[in-house]
Amino acid sequence: MKMFEIDRKLVKVRSVTNVPEFKGEKREHACSVKFEYQTDNTVLDVLEPGLRKAFYEKDTGKTKTDPEGQAELSLPRGDLDLTQRKLDMVHMPLKLKKEMAGYRLVYHCGASEKSEIKLAEVGLSDFTVDLQPGGTVVVVFNSYSKPGAEVQGRIDHMAQTEIEISLVAPEEKQPELAPATSRGRKKKTAAEVEGSDDDPFAGSDLARGAKNGPPADEHEGSTWPFPRKDLTEEEAADTATGAGA
């Protein structure tokens, strides 16, 4: 979804309000600036999808009458498809329940980039939109920031003036993916590591290499766990009896 942004647009600074904040004994200074600017009604698709189609339709070019009885001529614009206002009895401006955080605000003031005021972690709120005939919308909103003392005075003097600004939306963080080598790989158990396909006792105490069992070559020629094949029945019985004793 496209985020609300402004790219070097001339806006009016309607008011500048200092907002002192107290955190224990520490005092911080914040600043609330109310901006106003005009744009086309496609901004409604960004602020509240569906709002533009609810209040605008294709312009027929015919003369219409406003709620006060005065005739007005709405001229269609070639770059917009919906320019004729609907629902004229709805009171303007409309208030939007919208808050945004993490913006970067740039005041393009002065003759060079060094003279610009750049602020980070700016919050936007209190949006209102005044929908006008012809596809024009007047947008008003508040910006909340914490400028340093060295630039606060410059912002104070912007009240009731026009200034060029830019608003940059925060970047969306992509979710971190697990390393490809660890995904989909099942960890072997101790029995799987110690045992093998050739060992019939894999996974038990009798497995080759197990702590409680003998080495792999010790059962050759011994009575553990079976008697030697080269012994007679009597020798095997005597050997087993001696082992049991």
C-alpha cells in the first residue's frame, strides 16, 4: 500500500505550537506544526481508500447547483477520471482518524542544502480533507517533532507563512529469514549418529561404540553376547558357566 508523502511541495504553516514535556525532573521541548496545502483528489486513495469514489464521479461537464443555490460550472480535467463532487449535503471538511509515525520532515528553507531543517521520528495526526468541485482537495494535518533549540526559533517564525517541505514515509522492515542451511534439515539423534544400517543393535546399549557395550571387534571370539562358534557344546557351556560365576 502506498504511503502518504510530500515531495518538495509548497505548504502553508497555519500555526506553530510549543509543547513542553516533563520526564521526571527533566524537561523536553516538542513542537506541533499545522500544515495546509492543496492537491488533487487522488490523495484520498492514500489517506482512506474508497473515499474518492464515494464523493466523486465522472464529470459530465454540465452546470450544476451547489447547496446555496449558486450555479457553478465544473470543467473536466484530462488527468483525473473522477472530478465531479457527489453528496453535496455532507459538511466539509471531513475529519479522518489517522495517525502516522516515523516520518522524516525537511524544511527546504534558505539558498542551500546546509540551511535546510531536517527532522526525524516525526508523527502526523489530525487529518482533515476539504473536498472541492473539480477534483481539488485541501489537506490539513499536524506534525509532531522534537527539534533542537538551535532550530526551534526558526520554526516559530514560519507561522502564517508558506514554505516548501518534504515528508518521507518510514521504510517497511522486511522479516528476517533463517539461514538456508538450517531450514528443512532434521537434526540427527544420538542413536542415529552412533548407530548405522549395519548394526542390528543401533540405538540400544548393545550398539557398537555405546558406553555400556564392548568395542565392535570384542564380540569376535568371545561369549558376549553369543558363544563362540568354534567351541564345542561342552566348552561353550563351561565358558558360559565361568562367565556367570
